[in-house]
Amino acid sequence: MAADADGGLVTLPDGRRAQYWRGGATGGPVVVFMPGCPDSRLAARSGAAAARRAGVDLVAVNRPGYGRSDPARSDHVSVAADTVAVADALGVDRFAVLGMSLGGPYALACAATRPERVAAVGVVAAPGIAPELDPPWHRDDLSSAQREFFGRLAAGTVDEAVEMFRPDFEAYVAQLAPNDVDDGALAGRLLQELDPLDARLMAALPAADVAGAAREALAQTDGYLRDAAVTFRDWSFRPESVRCPTWLWYGELDANAPVRNGRWLAERIAGARLVVRRRTAHLGTLLEHWDEILSTLRDAGRVAGQ
């Protein structure tokens, strides 16, 4: 098993490919970033300068069905195994994991199931286990019809959930038109979908980076559909199994992942530290705080023997 540095590809033990990005400080402690949904490894580029300042080697991996990562019938635990396989191919032993939004449960799964490899874990604006929340959904702004949808989602199979999400997601992709070669136009359509606080931050990034990450994230639909289907139901691991140093960062004004998700996780993960950012929505919880997040995980990893 080896890494293709030029193409950013690793061949996994079962023959599938996993696509990665690597930046920051060569030779520094490694933080593996798990992007949100739908998003791609290229979202980590917004943290590259912060990684260099922190002396962190930042690695981001596309989950199955995103970019050039082959689709698979994945869940949180299988993605954790893929992540360790990528680390093996890159010659990385111990590392910290950082999960953004729907990447958060994947980061926790990696820490829970591979404690010998994960030195620390950071979760940014992620949902808890929806059926166990009170009320049993991850957002507070859902209509009665949307609440009923998520109830049916949690009660059915993963395959049924994939098909429940498919029509709306395919319509969203068609409306967004990710194949548009005009970076500015594509980035503009993306920004229209965001909270104004997040849109302002994304508008400050290069349009080519925003558009490029979107094109990669939406190159195939399997990634998003699998992410959504396995996340808003019972997970294939328990967050109580996480034993490494854990930080949970949430935005006070985040409608996508209200702070109650973070409180729920903090009650179940021993020693977890919950940090609530004031006047912050969803993406800003990461974009405005890359330096602090990476430095925190770097220092925790060193203490834990990374």
C-alpha cells in the first residue's frame, strides 16, 4: 500500500482508492482533517497558512464517494479504518483528528475505534446522535414535515435513507451547476445558500478555491448520500468510547448544529472541553479559528505522545 503524492491517491487494502490533500508544515505533528458534507479535502486549504504557523502537518482525506475516492457502503467505523490506512501509506503513526460538521462523527469514530493511533480529537459544529437528542433532531428550525422526515429516516435502513435524500440532493446539485467553469459564478451560488455570517467569510477566500472544492465534492453523489444516511440515525460506535483529549467547538448562532449538540457530546465523552464561539454561525466556527484549533490539537498530541 503506497501513496501517490502527485495524484493525492492512496490504494487501500481492499483495492479502493482514497484521495487526500497534504499541506502545512512538513515534519510537524499530524492533524487529519475530516471535511463536512458535501465538501472535500480541498476545504483544508483554508487552514494551510494556520497549519504552517502552528507547525502542523495537515492532511485531509475524501471519504468514499467524494472526488476520486471510490464509493463504498461505508459507515463511521469503516471510514476510521480508511483513515488509518491513509496514515499508514503516508508513514504516519500517531495523529490528531479534526472533524468539521458531518465530519465530526467520523473523527470521533476514529478516536473511539483506533485509540492506539489517535492522540487527540477536535469536533467543530457537528451533530450528536439525532434519535437520542431532546428533541430527537439535530436542528431547531425544522418544520413539522422535516421533523417527520428525520423520524422516518432514523427508523429505516441506510439504503432507504439514501433514497429518501436522493431527489432533493440531486435537485440541489442541478441548481448549483458545479460543472460551470466560471469560478466566480459558482462561488456566488454557493454563498447564496449560506448564513450571511458564513457567506462573508467564504467570500474572503479565493473564488477558485471555493469553486474547486465544490466541484470535487459534487463530482459524484455517493459521498453526500452515504454521509447523510449514516449520520442522522444511530451510529456504528458510541461517543462514550472516546478516551483521548477531546475538544468540541460550536457557534452560538449556528442553525446547522446548535450548541445543544455539543452539550450532548460533552456529557458523554469523559473530559471533553466544550467551547462556544459568540456571534458565530456554522463555518465561522472553523474559518475564524484555525490557528487556535490546530495549536490546541498539536499541544494535546504532544502531551499524549504523538
